[in-house]
Amino acid sequence: MKVARAKGRLRGEQPKLSPRQEAHLVSLHAAGEHTISELEELFSVTRSTVYRALARARAKVG
């Protein structure tokens, strides 16, 4: 672990959505045109991922 950390190769799980995708998801939700279920299908992620993305967006704003 120390060697991996020193080489910068110690990483957790990669995000399911890129920052650009996450911003797009948030904008679609804010527009009120899509439900959470529709966003799940559009972005091929789970419901909890959608809620987490929305929570991160709220935390940035407020």
C-alpha cells in the first residue's frame, strides 16, 4: 500500500458519471422535464447515484 500510494496509484472506485454528465443530469432535473426514474434510464445509473449527484449539486450552491 505504501508503494502504491508513493507512486500515486492508490485509487478508490471511479465515478459512474463524468462531471459533464453530472451537470447535465442536474440541469435536466432542475428543468422538471424528467423524473428520477427517467434519469436513471437515460444515464444508466442507479437511483442512489442520481440522488447523490443532486445532493452534490445542492452542496455546491448552498
